[in-house]
Amino acid sequence: GWKADSQTMDWAAWSDVAISGMTAMRELEQEPNMPLGHVALLAGARGPIRSCLTACAASTQALGEAAMLIRRGRADIMITGGTHSMIHPLGVTGFNRLTALSTRNDSPTTASRPFSATRDGFVLGEGAAILILESLTSARKRGVTILAEVIGFGSSNDAFRVTDMHEEARGAVQAMQSALRDAGMEPNQIDYISTHGTSTAENDSIETLAIKKVFGEHARKVAISSPKSVFGHLIGATGGAELITCVLAIRDQIVPATMNLQDPDPALDLDYVPNQPRKMAVRTILKESFGFGGQNNVVIVRDFTEK
């Protein structure tokens, strides 16, 4: 479908191939809830379901809503997370047209550089990330090791532009404040912030502004980093993957680094844990995810202490 002499799609040829190769199940398999359906079949899961389609904030929303269902007594166990792959001609072309991707194709391992003065866009990743949430009663009954607990969830929309965060970070601020209220916590009780940190000029600046507005003086004391500097942007799966790094940070008492931060942006003056993981006491983590369409979802997780 690609024209040999250009960067454009030969849509007529592509359509002919797509239609001629279409199977009887093709329409069903392209529905966005199909991964959920397959997991339910494999696990025999017949309880409440949510198919969250909030772009880059989707799997963080999925985890937050799963926690709410358990909290309300609607479910004992929830399988939650996300899966996504945009590494195909349509996905790559679309993000490229938005000028969202890094152009450092000659240096892929250093192209994702959140909070750097030389950042120029994100690197597409792909994958899946699944977490099991359950009530304390269920976990005790099954005798499983509890790695962390979800204590807060906040959600908002910028209602601004579908491609851009609000310039004053109003949606991000609202989601973080909502999650803190839900957790019954003050900003200075957060040890580490796992940022959305896309390595785009706009996101990293506005996210830093949001953190300063919510955390005040504590913004300069809390550890902050972006896992996307290591595994790229998994789009709908990114929140789930990054929440797993949060759980591991609590388990291992090590905060992941923001890699490729050799040239810090002087306008971004917080502690982004540059280039090396940090051994430190980590009890409570705030995870941020923001998506196209103005979606903002924030989850707070904490180490579990037997009550």
C-alpha cells in the first residue's frame, strides 16, 4: 500500500488488499472490546466489565475503575490493565502527522528523553500489562502475596483541544487533586510521582507545571521520573505498564530513572531522577496518565500493611 517514491499511502491498493484478505471474523476482531472478551473467555470471568477507550490514559482508568468496583462490593477480583500496538503504517503515519514522534531514527535508544532540553517527541512502543486487583478478604482467602494497595483514583477532562493539554494544566491538576482527596492524603505524603512524561515539548512542560501547582514546595522534594524513557509510549497499555513499575518500586524500594537526561531543560527544575535508578524509601506513589481527547487519570498506590 505504500507508494515507492513517497511517504504517502496508496489507499486504493491498500483497500483492495484489505478487502480481499478479510476473513469472516475480521469485523469482530477489530472491535476495541475484543481483548477484554478474549481474557474473559480464558479466565472464565463473568463479573462486571469496563472497556476503557481513553487513549493514552486508558489502562490507568481501567485500574482506577476496577478498584472502585471492588470498593463498592461489585466484585471480589478484577483483571485489569491494557494492550495496544500502533506500530503499523496507519499508527506511525498518524502520530508523525501530529509531529508527536521523535525524529532521532539514527539513535533509537536515546530518542525518548523526557524533560530534556533536546526532547523532540516520543518513541512508539507496544505491549500489554495486566494487574490483578482484589479485595483484602479475597486475597487472604487465596493466600496470595499482596504487593501494594490502590488507595486513590481521580479522573478529569481538559475540555480544551483534543491534541493538547490545557496550557494552565487545569485537567491534570484536577485529576491529581481528586486522587489525593480519594486517598485522604496530603501532597507531602507522596514519595514518588510516576509521570506521563512523553518526551514532547508540551507534555513535559505542562506536567511539570501541574505538579508544582498541586504539590507546592513538596514538588521540589518528591522524586519524579518517566518510564517512557526506557520502553517508549505503549499508548493504551502505557498506564498499566507504568503502574507495574510503581508496584515494583514499592516492593524493591528503588525508584526508576528518567533515562537520556544528559541535557536537562533549565525551565524544568524538579527532581527527575536522572539516568540512574535511586534506592530510597518508597511507600506511596502517584501515577499520572494523560491522553488525546483531554483525558486525565491518576491512581495512587501504597505499600500494604497488614491491618
